[in-house]
Amino acid sequence: MRKTTIIILSLFVRCFSLLCLSSPLLAESIGVMSYNIHRGGVVCNKQPLSQTAKGIQLAKADIVGIQETRSPRGDTLEDLAKLLGWNHDGGKGSNILTRYEILESLHSGIKIELDSGRHAYVFNVHLSSHPYQPYQLLEIRPKWHKHTNNITFIKTEAEAIEWAKKARGAEIAKVLRQVKSIPDKEAPVFVVGDFNEPSHLDWTEAAAKAGRHPIKVAYPTSTEMAKAGFNDSYRTIYPDEMKNPGITWSPAYKVGDPRTHHDRIDFVYFKGKGLKVKEVKILGENEENADLVVSPYPSDHRAVVGTFALIDGEYPAPACDPFKLSEGR
């Protein structure tokens, strides 16, 4: 009896050990951020560029897609890269900064080598801001926009979708064609940026009924991203659009200001085998509106940063029953 008990216990230990080994072998952590820094990061609140670098460091990002790198004094991308001690693609147009080695420049993107030696792809977009469908639907003419006198007001979801496709359809299609051309179909791919268009996951029937947005709109750009196999990192972690609106536009306006419409237009999309989002945070001006705070805040957009786990291989789960294994002993 004692011998049988020892055998069974030893088999339990063996099976438990195998079950532990069936979990992922390696989980590489990757921080990916989208940040519209507003006119080179030196105009909003008259902050130095170091304040923008401070925000990126606080976010613990490894990769950042930057939008609006041009300041009144010239482009600040290279200066920001120097402050961070990071790499960029030498002005080839991606406006992506990263601590990883850049292997190749692509249309609006780069191919990088991660710490594990695996390759990943990152694309950065700043889609057209005009016409902006929330302003069309709410009859807003922003004084700061150069096209303010050339805004056609609309009323229906169909009109909003049509105008959004005209504004950004060709731009996002070009990026998605580049993504589709990637040889490794299982590689990690990130598309980040200021999309200048809300998400169909936010402008829902529930949001419209609550008065957060004027109507429901199945916005085409976010819909196309989903069709292409991408996940919206923020909505993956926070699926309830009413509880967690994730507003990124704009900290420059108070809630209820009739000159704008607060919305989520900055995104970190992802796809790839073994790639999972662990957490997403908003960088902004105060604790009420952001998870991470830099004050004074140097931009008119809040930034979004996702932390991802890239799982590299698994042991097969063991099929062992200690009681069956003990039979015949």
C-alpha cells in the first residue's frame, strides 16, 4: 500500500511538472505607442521637446509612431530620437522611433528585429483630417482648420461613411496592401497612428442613445482594419465603450465645449501569431482623463500605449493520467 501511494504521488509530480512546461516557453514584452505630438512637440503649452520625451519614457514604450513632427523651426523627429537614444529610419517617412534595430524601411513603416531575434513590422499613419465626419454631423466649423469654410454638413450614417471613405479610404488601403505583401503571414504587425476618424466600436447604438455621439456610425477605416485581421488594442482590453471611452481628442478643450467633439481617434492596432495585448494606457494631462500624466502636457492629443506579450512556441500539453500510468505496477 505504501509503495503504491509513493508511485502515485511521484506520477502526480511528474504530470504537474509537464503541465507547467505546457505554458508558453518565452513571452517577450513589447511596448507600442501612438503619439501625435502637435507641431513638433514644442508649441502646445510652449513646452520643450524634452517634455514629449518624458511622456514616452513614462509610458515605457519600445516603439512609438509619431505624428506632426514638423515645428515652426523645422522637423523635430531626429532631435526626439537623440533625447531618447533611439533609432529612426533616417527621414524615409515612417516617423517611427524605436529602441530596436531597424532592418528595412517600408511605405509608412519599418521592419525591426526584436530582442528575441524575431522580426516585426510597424506602420504609422496620419490620415486626412478633412472632412472630419463628427464636425460634419454636428455642424462644427473649427476656426483653426484651414478648410473650415469648406465643410459640408451631413445628417445620416450613410453620408458619414461615404465622406469618410472619400477622405481616407485610399490612404488606409495603401497601408493594408503593404501589410498584405509581408512574406511572413504570422509575423507581429502593428499599425498605429492618428486616424482622424472615430471607430465603429465607439459610435454604437448605445453611445448614440446615451447622447455621447449624435448617431450610430459604422466608420469604414476601423471596419477595414478589423476585416484585415487587426485588433484594436484599447477595445480588446476595454470592450465597454460606455464605461471606458478612451478619449484622445482633445485635452485642449473642456468637456462640452461646442467648438469640438471629444473622441477616440488615436489607435494601436495589432495582429500576429502568439501576439497578445496585456494592458493599454492613455498618456495625458491629468489623472481624471489619463492613466499616465505629464504636466504641463505638451500636445493637443492624448497618446495611447499598449503592452504586448509575444509568445514564442509552446510545449504540447501532456496527456497523462497518473492512475492509468500506475496500472500494472
